[in-house]
Amino acid sequence: MGVTRRIVASAVVLAGLMFSNAQAQSLPGINEFYFDDDVAAKPIHAVAPQQADAVDQLMKLRERGRKGTEATAQLASIAYADGRAELAAKLYQEALASVSENSVQARSLRWNQAWDLYRQGDAEAALGLWLKAAEGTRGNPSWLPQTLALALWKLGRKDEALAWYAAAVRTEPQQWNDAANFAQLLPAWNDGERAQLAEIQQAWAANPPAWP
């Protein structure tokens, strides 16, 4: 490769790295502890998800105007799981349009959609929605450190992931310093998600970040 071609190739790589860094989502400052419960951070189930006719029941709730937002959100989650991402996103938009922008319901919808997106392999979009869901909370929500750590690790932002995981350990050291606790602490997470968090825990244990 000639000198000119090498220079051009290097410039392209550098531009790509600069673009990638510019696209990386900025994070809020990390607080020392995260003790607060968040009522928005729970799965939205208008009907029991294990029901064989769950979709039919959810459609009926929408038609009757009962639990319409919840039914729409649960249908969106089912659509994501079925690989119908366009329909799922449309349903979540419909649900969000039915509630106040800064309400607990809106934050819950974003929190749930973030999980759906993460499980579809879009950790970047999930991270953005989790950050949005955390805005306007009172206090420091207990779900935030380990959840952001999960997304950041997936995105290759490992130093940031470890810094956030360290906040979980500072908050509840007897819980988060041992991956054997994860099944009890994170019953709604799947095995793969808990296994990934165990990787983060091991990396944290090998070299715990200092505070502050």
C-alpha cells in the first residue's frame, strides 16, 4: 500500500473512531449509594403472561378501554419477543402517547421497552431508554447501577460498567459482592443476563474501582 493510500486509510479509521465516540451516550454522574425503590421499574402485565390466550385477552382489554395502556405495552413486549420490532415500537409509542410525558407510567413504559430492546440485541437503544426512565426519579433508584453496568458491558464500555457496578456493591455489599446471589436478587433477569453480570462482578472483584 502506498503512502497516500495508508494516510487515507488511517484518516478513515480515525474518522470512524471519532464518529463512534461522538455517538456514545453520555452518562450521569455516579452517586455513592442507590437505595431507593422505584415503582416504575417493574414488568407491565395487564394479564398473566403465562395465559395461553394472553394475546386475545389483551386485545379485549384494549377494545373495552380497560387497562388500555398496560395491555398495549404488554402486546408490544410480546411483539418484540416474536420478532415484530416495527409493530412493537408502534405499540409502545401508542402507549406513551396515552400518558403524561413525565409520569410514573411513562417511565415504566420506557423501562420495559428498554428491556425488550436489550433482549433483541439493541443495547445502545436500551441504555438510552433506561437513562430516560431514571430521569425525574426521587432519590437514587436501586435498579440503576447493575442495569447500566449490564448495558455498558455489552457495548464494550467496560470501565464505565465496572464503575456503575461498584456503586451497587457500595450500596449493598453483602448482596452484590457474590454472583451466587443474583438468582435471588434478579428473578426477572434471564440466565444469560445474570451470567453477563457475573462476568462484571468477577472483573470488579479482580480490581475494584476506588471511590470517589
